[in-house]
Amino acid sequence: MAIHKRTFIQGMAAGALGLATGAAMAQQGKPLKIGLLLPMTGPFGSTGRQIENGVRLYMAQFGDKVAGRPVEIILKDDTGVPDITKRLAQELVVNDKVDVLAGFGLTPLALATAPIATQSKTAMVVMAAATSIITEASPYIIRTSMTIPQVTLGVAEWAPKNGIKKVVSLVTDYGPGIDAEKTFRERFLLNGGQMLGELRVPLRNPDYAPFLQRVRDLKPDALFVFVPAGAGTALLKQFAERGLDKAGIKLIGEGSVADDEILNEMGDVALGLVTSHPYSASHNSPANKKFVEAFMKQSKGVRPNFFGVAAYDGMRVIYEAVKTTKGTGTGEALVNAMKGQIFESPRGPIYIDAQTRDIVQNVYIRRVERVNGQLYNTEFDVLKDVKDPAKTGK
Amino acid sequence: MLTILFDGIAYGMLLFILAVGLAVTMGLMNFINLAHGAFAMAGGYITVLLMQHAGVPFLVCLPIAFVGTALLGALLEGTLYRRMYSKPHLDQVLFSIGLTFMAVASADYFIGSTQQIVQLPDYLKGRTEFFDGALGMGHYRLFIIVVCAALTIGLQYILARTRFGSRLRAAVDDQRVAAGLGINVNVVFLSTFAVGSGLAGLGGALGAEVLGLDPTFPLKFMIYFLIVVAVGGTTSITGPLLAALLLGIADVAGKYYVPKLGAFIVYSLMIVILIWRPQGLFSRAGGK
Amino acid sequence: MDARTSLLNASRWRPWEPALWLLAFAAPLLVPGHSLLVSEIAIVALFALSLDLILGYTGIVSLGHAAFFGIGAYAAALFAKHVMPDPLAGLLVAMAVATALGAVCSLTIMRGSDLTRLMVTLGVALLLMELANRLDWLTGGADGLQGVVMGPVLGRFEFDLTGQTAAWYALSVGLLFFLLLRRLVRSPFGATLMAIRDNRLRAMAIGIPVHSRLAVIYTVAAGVAGVAGGLLAQTTGFASLDLFALDRSADLMLMLVIGGTGWLWGGIAGAIVFKLMHNVISSITPQYWTFWIGLFLVVLVLVGRDRLLRPWTWFAKTKAP
């Protein structure tokens, strides 16, 4: 499939060059500039690096030219601070005249940049941030990552069908966490379940011990968790240390708690954890196997996680949109070409909803198992073509 | 709940070991060393790296972490810190923040920014229940309490019963007079700083399991150490001990009983205590 | 030279001061692509000025000055969103709110050692951050406050995408406060502040009302910090929790100490140096710039700021202390 694409691109490039006489538009041959705004330092640096790897992998595989235009990536570190993101975005748009803004590791960063995208009519591809309202902040935003409510649905549907009737939820006290708590509660109650308690852990310096103790005292069938990627280890360790698993409490959660990048180091405490998420590195498809292999080679042994895939797919969306608009589209034309794209990603089949500009994808239910000596999220069930519930409700 | 009390004590003792070096350094050398957290991080990383790459058992790593960090502390004290004693507080703050930045960035560069995971030996994992679950003692936290209690008794003994201890106390109370009496203040400074940093390193190694370990550790936890020192005062070690226990229990209990208020409790408590007793809750009169 | 002449000399305008201000105002024209950076520097410089008032001139160590910065920002943002999008009115509101908070907090910094004050001020800033996180129906919580659209300044100058309006707006406000504060610190009032900084006991002995001076200057500094915060919220159209974070207060203190405390230009110089360094270094090595800043700080302090500016003294033998 990769070879196909390469010939296709080369063919397009040749065709474009052939037509580049007389009636050539001004945009032909001009570099396609993509402004990549990522948190490369600070607590979310790993997100930034995964996205950068995903982007560069796509370019390595599909070429650094699209529709006759050389692709230029301008990478800026916003350290995860929204007013810096906003300033950098403004500079990228005004000084560097980028055609596309991409990246956005966290919700506030994306929200801060939305008005810039609208004002300057620049397409904006969100590759990580996961709160529902983001795509509504500007008509120029396309998302290839996921939304928390979309993903939480998975486990909220699965749990009641599998003997879990009473649940306590434990989430980190910030936007995505509260989103997850709400979605889970609504869907779980709808399916006849019962919420025994809803706990929130502070975002900074989380010490899970007292909260987990409280969970233990409430004696639910299962504990539903949502924590940002990277914090899962501490939670799992404390879960086991406190004896919650021996007390018969199952652990279910949104997939970030079993983040692929660090899953293997978590050790046996993670075994048996059931989560729902759009991507697992062990997803059984030829596209994914190739992707994981190439990614690990490029990143020197780091497994791709969800952000890496979202970035890879984001680049695909950009490239295809540029090709569809024959390399001359900007702003609104590009966004229109991005809407409705449907294709096979390493995670499975996905498409960009033409109405909401948000991503629609399969949500897999998976369990952490040891495969060939390494820990993986093995998918055993799936909810197909899940749209963001926060929007479909409208 | 007894379990909550137990957890709070464990957390408090860990904070104490981490912060006691800072308290003594501040009291002795009147030097605000914001890089203290970096020493703790160093100890944690020494342990993790030895365990992951050299297969050294956990218990052996602990003294190595202590000694390694102590040596690092001694080295830095002799070369860099010594020149900073006479400088104004602000410059000291700037210097130590600069050191912390360098440490954080170096850790990020050489080791990577992911959370480090400590694989405990089996006898430290697990939990014992008493009174039908009313008191659950995690073995690792029990271990922490025992080790820290032993260290505290050891420190108190050194301070109160040995000649070095009396020299140290003299130098803390009045440096000039102590020097005038023939006490080699430089040696006292060097050894105290080294031991203080070593303890921080040990605390970092012990705490990697409970508090997590990544390059931003110094920045995240510095404020807790400062709270312990500010509330406990810098003139004794029982002061910081009680302050650390208070902080640990208040934090854990607050999050359990009133989770909505969580972090508020610690900060408000600290502000109230410091306004009521600006020299710290437990300082002796006559000390700095 | 008698006392009066020397005091007058000290408060006279040096020739390079107006020149620098002219350069600052010309910057958005000379380098229009960097207007945003100019406006950011202007705002942070104003913030640093406010800290200099308490740190440099009065000797109050504070790690929580960002509390007033943040509350000014949120006040201005909320005012623009819910009441009226006029920027100048918003600034007045920001200043009022921050001043009120400063007056209340000034009660906390009266007693105790440097460390105590450090912790108390830090505690207040962190409390405010928690509060802002908790009241997310009002403040947008961790996502930040969106949807702040500013009206044109003085009814005529729209905030544009290039940031030139923002830069001139920030610079004008900055200049105004610079002039006001300059007048303040060169006055007898300012002299009493410096006396308190140098030796509080002696100041009390000659009859200076130390506590009321501390309260007044802390409140004033809080108000100015609130203005800076309001400017930030207005020029970026956004307010988020990290305005209250330790990083902000710590960075600010660094800037001030880099530039030098106790002369108003210290905050401005430090802000310029720090921000430019950040911008340049992080575009070269986005991941590890903190290392170079740390190294710079360590060297700066070891070598001494004055000597750093005079390279020929670097290897000279230091005189005995």
C-alpha cells in the first residue's frame, strides 16, 4: 500500500510539473508549510515527541513532496503553556505564512489557538487534545485524535454486560477527567448500573493512596479510572499495594491509563486491566504491523502510542487534502477537502465527520496481557464507528 | 481511620527524611538551597539505574544512593556553594534555581522524561491487615516508617551525644563564636551539607515508589520540603519531624475525608501557622 | 555636593532612558513580525517592575506575586466577556481587584523571616490557583477562559493579527506606570522604603511607620501586577490556571535578579534579556533550553553581575572580602 501511494504522489508531481506552463497558479511549487505546535518540554514532553515521530514517519514513508510542493515542517515548542501557544501560532501565521497549523498536545492549547485559525482562515489539525468542544471553537478545526466521551463509551457499554453493576469512578480533576466521569456515569446508569461514588484527584501532585482507600471502603464491583497518560503507573501500583484487587474490585478505565509507551515497564500490576481506547500497538492488521515496526525503528525503540498514530493520520489527512485541492487550496478549501475523508489507519478504519469535523472511529475494548514476554493491550471486543456522543446528542 | 493515620505517618516520615537536610543547611549556613530537590532526584535515579541496568538488589541500592549523593553534595559544596555563603539571599536563590534547572534538563536528556518505575523485591510488596481491615499496613510503607524512624533516632543521637553534634549545634547558634572557640566551621559545613544531601538522596530512593520519579521531581516537591522547613523551623530536627508528620497526616486525611478541598487544606494550614508563629511552630527561642 | 544636589542628581533622567523608550515604541514598526514578542516583553517588564517595588526597594521576598498577576488577568477577562469589552475599563477593573487582594494579603507579610514570607506568598498564589480550578463554571477551570474578544482601544485601534496594536497598547500602559513608579520611588516615600529594606530596626527607631509602609507598597505592587495581568489577558484573549503557578513567580524573580533589584530598570532589563534568551535558545534546542538558562544563572551569580558586563575583570584576582 505504501508503494502505491508513492507512485501516486510521484505521478501527481510529474503531472503537476507537466502542467506548470502558462496557466500555472501562484501556489504551484511553493513549499507547503505546516506549523507544528507541540509541548516538547515540561510534563507533556512525551506527547510532543510521539507526535513529532508520527509526523516524520509519515513523511519518510510517503515523501516530503505533495502535489508538487515540498513539505516544510516548522516545529515550535510551546512548553504546554497556552499563551505561548497562541503567540507562536500567531507568529507562524503572520511571519511564516503557514498553510496548516497542527499538533496541540492539550485542550487549553488548542482552544487558545482556535481564534487565530478563524481570524487568519488557516486549517488547524488537532492531533492530541481530546475535549469535545474543541472542534466547535473554530470552523477550521479538524481532529484526528479522539474525544474522551467517545472513548469512554466503550467501557461504559461493556461493563454492565459483564457482571459489573456497582462502580466508583476516580478521575483527575481537569477538563478531560470530568468529561470522562460524566460520560461514564450517564451511559452506565442508562445501562442499569449504579454509581457508588465519584472521586476527583487533583491534577498536580496526585497521591492516590487516600482516594484508593476510600474506594476500598465503598466496596464496588469495579473502579473506573481516568488519568492522563503517564500517571497510570503510580495509580496501578497503589491499587495493588492497597489490596484492592484482592478485595475483588476490578479495574476498568479509559485507555490512557495503559498508555502503550510505558505499558511494558509497568510490570505485572497492569495485567488484567480492561480499558477502552481507539488504538493498541498490538492491533491485528497488516497496516498496523508495518506502522509499529517502522515507528520503532525511527524512534529508536519507543513503541508508538495513540498520539503517534493520530499524528500519522493527521499528516495523511493534510496530504490528501492538498492533493485533492491540487496543491492550490488554502484555508476553507483545505478544510473542505479534509472533511469526509475515510481511510484505513493503523488503528482501524476511521473517517472525519463532514458535519462536525471530528473523528469517527472504532473503540476497542482490550485487556492487558503478556504476549511474547511483553505487555500489550489485547483487543477482544469493539464498538464500531463511534461518534462523539456530546455532539450527536444535539 | 487507622489506615489513613498509618499512611499519613509514612508520607510524613518520608518528607522528613527528604527535608531534614534542607532544614539543617538553612539553619547552619543560612543558605536557601532550592536545589535540595535535585539531590533527592539524584538519589532516586542512582537507585533506579542500578536496579534496572546492573541488577543490584533494592536494599543494597539504598546505602549506595546515600553515599553517592553525599559525595555529590560534598563536591558541590566545596567547589560552588562555598563561594555563595557571603552573597545575599537572592543570589543564593538564583544560584540554586539555576542548579535545579541544569539538573532537571540533564536528567531529561540522559535518562528521558518518562516516569521511572521501581520494581520492589517481593518481601516488600504486599499488605497486612489488622482488625478485620480497619488497619491495613502496606509492607513498603511500614518499611519506610521503620527506616526513617531509625534514621531520626540516629540523627538525634549524633546531635545530642557526640562531639560532632555539639560542634554542629554551636555553629548553628552562632557561627562566629564557634569559630572563635576553635571549631573548624568549614569542615562542619562540608560534612553537614554532605550528610544532608545524602539523606535527601536516600529519601528520593525510598520515595521513588510512592511519589514517582521523573525529571520534574525537584520542582514538584520542592514546595513540600519548604513547607516542612518553614513550619518546623531550622533550629532543631524535632521541629521539622513534627512539621513533616503534621503535613503528611493533614494531606492524606484531608484528601480522604474532604476530597473536594484536597490541596486547599495544606496551603491554608501552612499560611495560618506561619502567620501565627512566623518563626515556625517548633523553634527554640534564641535560634535564628 | 550637598545632600539636595546629590538627591536631585539621582532622580534626573539619564540620556539613555528616553532613547530606550523611543526604541521600544519603534520596535513594532521596525520588526513588525515580532510585535507579539515586544508586547509580551512589555507586559512581563511591567510585572517585574511591580515586583521590584517590594523586592528591590523594600526587601520583601515574594514567590507568589503571580497571585495578583493572575487575578488581574481573570478579572479583566471576565469583565470583557460578561460586562463590557472595552480594554481600558477592563484594566481599571483588573487594577482594582488586584489592589483589593493586595491589601488583604499585605496583612500576611508583616512578620517572619524571609523564608516565612516566601512560603506565605507562595501559599496564597497556590490557593488562588486551586480556587480558580474549583470554580470552573466561572473560570473555565483547567481548560482556561475562552471567548474573550476585546473591543478596540479608545474605540479606534482594533486588536489585529500582527499584534502591533497590542504591542503599542502594552508599551503605552507600561510607560505610564514606569513614570508613575519612578516618581514614587524617587520621592521621600521611596526613601523610607529603602530605609526599611536596609535596616528595619533603625527605620523604626527614626519614626518611620514600618507596618503601614509595608502594607501600602505591597498593595500598590499588587495593583500594578494586576494591570500587567489584565494586559496579558486582553492582548492574548485568554486566561488560564498557569498564570498563578510557581513557574511564573519564579521566572519573574529570576528576571528581576538578572537585571538587578533596586533600580527600576532592573526589571525591564531582566525581562528583555530573559525573554530574548528564551526565544532564541528554545528555537535552537526546544527540549533542553532550561539547561542553558540554568547554566547562565549559575555563571551569572558566581561571576557577579557587574563583572559579567565587564569581561576584562573575569580573570582578575578577586579582592579579599
